[in-house]
Amino acid sequence: MSEYEYDFSAGIKEYKAIIDGGEAEWVPVTAQMAEFCMKYGGYNGHKFFSDPELFVRGNLDAQSKLGFDIPDLVWDVYSVEAEALGGDMAWFDELYPALDNTRVIIANEKDLAKAKAPDPFKTGRLPWVLEALQICKELTGYTHYMHYCAPINLAAQVMQFERLIMAMGENPKFVHKLMDFLVEEVLAPYINAYFKVLPDAYIANGKDAVGSLPFITEEILEEFSVPYILKLRELCGGGDGIRCDNWWGDAFAQDVDKYWDVKLTVTPQYLKVQDPDCFRVGTKRIREYADTRGCALSFGVGNHLLTQGPEEEIYKRIHEYMEVGSSGPYGKKFYLYLCSLSAQTPTSHVEAALRAIKDFRAGERPYAGQIFSGPDGIDAATTGGKGFMGIYASGVNREQLDADAAARKPIFQDIYDAVMAFDNEQCPVLVQQALDDGEVAMEVLDEGLIPPMGEVGDLFAAGEMFVPEMLLAARAMKAGLEVLRPILTKTQTKPKGVIVTATVFGDLHDIGKNLVGMMLEGAGFKVVDLGVNTKAEEIIETAKEVNADVIGLSALLTTTMPFMRIIIEQIKAEGLNIPVIVGGAPVSREFADNIGADGYGDNAPQAVMLCKEFVAKQAA
Ligand code: B1M
């Protein structure tokens, strides 16, 4: 009998054995599930994420009632430190809170000079986190590790992602200075405060959504990410408990073994690979690598599957991951992770997952020996066959591109090449040269500047170009466009159409939407971007005001997808005859049809194609 109010001792023993580099008797399972627990207990989002006792008890109650092995506390880890630096928060009744990054916290040297290092015991919700971790210890005896927002991710939060990426190229000295500030004056004192209030604590685990491929390139990872995690380690006592285990992007790595070696430098105890990468790369391939390194391993079952089911697929995937994960000479060094159970995840799916785990442990293995993951595995059951981040393996039609290039006037091809070379200095020079040679501005746009953006979108969609490169190509294209703009305005050349874009209410993800907007601009559309966390009223008002041709909605959370339906219903109720297209990782064609959307874009080029079609139809 445990001396603590909540008894997770058996699971904690196995889990701790693995994350400390040892072996477990059976496969422990952890899950990121705070939002699910909040909904399960019927709590309000603002209260849940600001009252430490409610937060801890709400998580522990749900986890012990459902039969989870290990207490798991994941607060809104991507906002707490940025909030303490003065960031604005968006609070929701039924969702995780999040940083509203509409307002940039630190944009330049001046802002950085003024930035005040937060006091971990006083500022914002930093003390809330420290208190929650102490309460967890009192109630369970478990020293729960601390989550922190990984340095590069925190930099993206305070500066905005796109701005940070561009600054890395344009003013790397400033970015390094910012990273130093974040590591030395924000993260290290915060983690050290945690070590102080819980003296037996030694693990702080970085969350790093944007710190991996394809958000950043391998070069950026090397220069701006890894060194700062290692620096943080030094500033927090030098132990390898300072880690960062949730990188994505394994499926995009040129040399995946090398990528995993880098992962092991920031998290030496184990290699964690989560869906969708885990399913794409394949459990066998990952197991083989871990065997060569003799390291512990963790597979993460994706939130799409856990939310959408069906239960049989959840069962199958868990059995495959547990079987392959726990096989071979290092099979006792394996734990399973359920990535993100949200407010939208049905309790029946969570129960199905737990049933699968229990059956596997009891030796009931109806799918023994069956492997579904790997490059040939089909994730169709859960994602409608769509790619990951709108990336699928169809490749780029090189022959067609070569034929188009051969048919293009040399000056237009030079402009095209300058955009593809991300040359924002040469591109405007070439555009000016084309004008001086007597080319018409509209032709320069249509023949020189727009076509490369099509190739950029296709390369991204094929996984051959990463986000930073897309941003650089767009910068070169825009530099060329600036030369044309006064002429196009003077001749009253109209844009190809006006598109209002927005990420829906409750959702603060905007990287995908911004890429869509960028591609639309690259294709000659005028984009009116309403940003993130947008309500129907604002969208409708703006669409009327700007006489929009199409409304484009994006959502990245299963919990915010339902707002798309609400927005579409309101647009229809208003009698607005504007087509609405939707997209975003969890959105599928089926879902789009169900909510009455007029179109669905799997990726940015498809969104552009749809807008072209709608505008052409309206003109006809
Ligand atoms: Co978030 N996050 N996140 N996150 N994050 C996810 C989405 C998640 C799947 C990770 C996980 O499994 N744990 C999970 C959602 C789980 C669920 O829904 N059940 C999640 C969570 C839980 C959260 C928080 C709650 C975390 C927390 O606080 N504990 C929090 C929520 C905040 C909120 O919105 N309320 C949060 C925060 C963040 C960051 C701020 C750190 C960051 C966002 C930064 C930003 O956007 N400025 C972030 C990121 C980056 C991710 C992941 C890693 C990547 C999302 C992304 O940008 N993809 C994601 C996990 C993953 O996917 N690996 C995750 C890249 C982008 C190019 O793809 O947007 O799909 P996508 O766009 C594609 C296509 O979909 C399409 O075109 C684009 C390009 O081809 N497309 C359209 C997009 N919009 C379109 C519109 C169209 C047409 C096509 O027509 C109009």
C-alpha cells in the first residue's frame, strides 16, 4: 500500500528505469493528456491552467481512474516562459491556453535591450508550474520532470516563427544574442529554481515543436538549436537530465541515422520517434538503429489516430509498436507514448488504447508479427490518405519543368532562377532589366515571378524543400514584385482575386496558413490575412469589406476543427455567396464535405489551384 494519495509506484518504477538508462520488467506507457483530463473532469480551461492544485488533481484523478501507469503533467509548455516575458495569452473555456503571438515580444536589438529577465518565483505562471510540480510530488511521491520551451522554440514564440527564420539569415548575430538571453536569463534560472524546490529533481525536458525538420533545416539545427540545448545543460549543472525529446521530422532527414545521432546528443538516454514520422519511417527501421546504438527507445502513437480511430486501428498500431519496441537485445529499454489526448479524443478511444496495452502485456496478441508501418505503410484509415503537413511523396515533374524552362524567354528564366536561388538582390535587378528591355510588367509577373513559386510549392509538397527555404524564395519573389508594384498600381492592374485567410478560433497555429498565403500572393492574389484565433464575425465583416472572392480557413487542432463548421454556418446564414476552402493537418476532404466547405486543400499548391478555379468560375 502506497503512503501517497495516488499510487502510481509500479509504473513509475518501470518508466524511471528506462529514462535513467536501465531496463524495465514490462512496457510502461505515458500520455500527454492534460486537455483530455480537463474535459473528462468537466473543468474550465482558464481555471484548470491557473490553479495548480486543480491542475494536478484533475490530471491525477483521470489518469488513475482510467488506469494509466504514470502521472503525466503537460501544461501549455509553449506559452509559460513567453508569457513571463510579457507575451499576451489567449484563454479558452474548453482548450489549452496559448500564447497569442499576434504581438511580437522581441523584434530587434532595442526590444532585447529592454527585455526583463523573469523571476521564476514571481513572474507570470512560472511559480504556478513550480507549485504544480511540488503538489504532484506530495500527492504521488513522484518527482515529475519539468517541461520547458526549448530555446529555438522560445525564440520563435517571442519573435514569431517566420521573422526568426529570416533573421537567422539576415542578422545571425542578433539571433545568437537573443538565444543567449533566453538560455541564460530565462530558461536556466527557471530550471534551476525547479531543482531548488525539488532537490531530488534532475530532469528538465524541452518541448520543441518548431525545432525540427522541416520547420528548420539541418544547418539551422546545428547552428541555432543543439548548441543552446547543450549550453542550457551546462548552466543547469551539466547533467544530461537537461534534454529535449520531442523533435519531429525524422521522415524528412536526408540521412536519418545522422539525425538520430543528433537526437541522442540532446537526449542521450533514449531515442523517441513519434507519429506521423514513426509510422512513415517504420518501427523495424527505428528498432534496428536503436540496436546498433544500444540505446533505449520510445515510439509515439499519433494524436490523429487516437482522436479519429477506429478503435481496431488504435489497437493494431499499439500492438505493433509494443511488439517491435520490446523486441531484440534492448527490448527491455522501451516505453510507449500516446501523443496528445485532447478534449476532442473520445473516452472510448482512450479505453481502447488501454485495452490494447493490457492485452499485449497479458500475452493476447492477435496481430503478432504483423507490421503495418514503414514507407509502404498506408495511413489512409486515419488521415484519408493525405500527407503530413501537406507533404506527400508524389515528387516534382522535372520533365515538365524543363520543358517550361526551355519555352520561357531567357530574361524570364533568369528571374525564375534568381527566385529559386533565393537571390533577393539579383531578382529586382533582373526585373528592372526586363522592364528596361521593354517587357510589360504583367508579363514579367506572370512569366518570371509567379512560375517559380509554383515549383517552390511543389517541392515543399514533395518534401524536397523545407519551410526556411520557402520563406527565402518568397522573399526574393517579393523583392522583384516591389519593382513592379508602382507600375501595376498605376496601370490599375487588378490582382487575380482577393482571398481572406484565417486560422480559426482557439487555434494559434499559423505556419501552414502563412505558407498558403505566401503561395497565393506568389500566384498573384491579394491576401487579406486575419491571423490566428479568429471568430466568424471578423471573417464575415472583412470578407464583405474587401469583397473577397474566396475565404480560406486553417486549423491544426482536432479541438478547433469544429469551429470551421460554425464559421461556415454563419457565413451561409449571412447569405454571403463566397466559397470557403479549408485545410490544415487534421482536416480531411471528408471532414470538409461534412461541414459544407466548398473546397479542401491538402497543401498550399492545392489551395492556390482551388482559388484559381473559384475565381475563374466567378468570372465565367
Ligand atoms: Co502545436 N500541436 N500545439 N504548436 N504543433 C500540434 C498540431 C500537435 C499535433 C502536436 C502533438 O501531437 N502533440 C498537437 C495537436 C493535437 C490535437 O489536435 N489533438 C498540438 C498541440 C497539442 C499544441 C498545444 C496545445 C501544445 C501545448 O500547449 N501543450 C499548443 C496549442 C496552441 C493553440 O493553438 N491553442 C500548441 C502550440 C504550438 C506551437 C506554438 C509551439 C507551434 C505553432 C507555431 C505557429 O504556428 N506559429 C506548434 C507546432 C509547430 C506544432 C506541430 C509540430 C506542427 C504544426 C505545423 O505548423 N505544421 C504539430 C505536430 C506535427 O504536425 N508534427 C503540432 C507545418 C505546416 C506547414 O503544416 O499547418 O498542416 P500545416 O499546413 C500545410 C497543409 O495542412 C496545408 O498547407 C500547408 C502547407 O502545405 N494547409 C492548408 C494548411 N492550412 C491550409 C488552408 C487551406 C489549404 C491548405 O485552405 C484555406
